[in-house]
Amino acid sequence: MDEAHAFLHNMSTMLQELTLLHADHRPRCIASVDKAFSYHTIQLMTRGAVELFYDEKLFLLQGNCCWPCHPGPHIRFHEYPTGKSWEHRYIAFTGPLTRRWDAEGLLLSEPMQLDDETANVVAQKFDQMLKQMNRPGRWGQAHAVNLLESILLQLAESRTTTAPNLPPWLNTVFTQLAKLDQEPDYGRLASTLHLSLTTLRRRFRQATGTTLHQYRLDLLVTEARKRLGSTDQPIKQIADELGYQDVYYFTRQFTQAVGISPARFRRSRQT
């Protein structure tokens, strides 16, 4: 596979496994956040100060800072002192790729201070990402996802701790589960890794925080969301191509995962 085809294959995989939800740049922000997140975000401040809580753990952030919001803790943050604005950029995203990034050590777990050079580079990439997200068509999204990964890599390189390498067995599992046109054979996959199925299930959950079945389901739902939002394919065809023998079962799983039916989801993207 030549370099161009490798890039396109990688982009296709990333688009399949990640959904960009929303993003913004507010030069004079005084908004407050007080919620438990069901998705991931990266927050960037390049001027001002913010008081941040993860549950009851307090951080007072000043100047160039970056921090995550993610499922788990109740997260609160607001300007500090009250009424004094700060410059705010953020990106919100979800999908199975977040688990891979977490396993690779790319996702932040706590706030980090940035030097001026790193903050400038990250802010520029944020602005480029925002422009790409607003472009029509799949290529704008592809460039935006690529820029998001570049931001995460930039932050990882700037941290003092070394991010762990993804174990080869886990990379193999990710690769196999991402083949959406093939029904996964977990027993055979475990055998190729010289593991029992019980051990594979336990190790995967320890490494990613989720089960093999749930990770696979997340992949299918993420791909279904993309097709429903960006193509005119009939819902039954989408279900068939994603390996569902019964469109009603596909509809039930999609509704449980997203909160609305595939038909309603498609209509919401067309208005």
C-alpha cells in the first residue's frame, strides 16, 4: 500500500470510529459548565483564569492551559474571578476511537500547563480544525479529525510522562473489530492471540474500560450515524451492510444507543 492509499485508509478508519460533535472559539468567554459528560472534550485556554472541579478536586488554572472533560466525574468550571473573561477553545467528540486513544495514552486525564510555543501551535490547529468542521462534505470532517489527533499528539509530546505503547495484542483486536463487514469470531480471535476467551475478555476490559461486545457495538452505531447523516441509503441497506440480518434488531440497538430511532436521527440531520 503506497503512502497516499495508506493515508486514505487511515482517514477512512478514523471517520468510521469517531464523531465530531461540536466545537467553538470564544475570545471573551464567561460561560460556566456544571455537568457529567457522556462524551469527550478538549478544552483550551490561552488567556485568563478558570476554576475547575473534577467532583471535589479543585484546580485553579491560569494562562495557557489545556484540560479534558470526559465521562466519569461531575465537572464544573467557570471564569476566575467572577466576571473576568478568558479565551476559550474546545472540541467535543465521541466514538470507539476514544478508547484506542485512551489506551495509547493520548487522552489527557488532568489539566496541563502549556508553554507559549506549544499553546500557539495548539491554538492554530484548533482554529484550522474549526474551519474544517464547517466545510460541507466528508473531506472537511476528515481533515478536522486529523487535526484533532495532531493536537492530542502535540499535547502528549509536551507532557513529562511518556505515553505507553499500544500492546500488539490490543492493536490486533482493534483491527479485527473494525472490520464491520465481518462478524467477529471472539473465540477464534482469542486463539490467534494464544489466549483463552475469558482472558481476552478480561484483558480487553482492563485496557479499554469496556467489553468486546460493547466496543464492537459502538463501532457499528458510529458508522450507522455517519451513513444516516451523510447518505441517502435506505435504513435496511445500512443494516444489511453492517451485518444485521434483521432491520428491526438494528433499529432497536441503534435506538438504545443513541436515544432516537434511525429514521428520527436522519430527519434531525436534514433540518
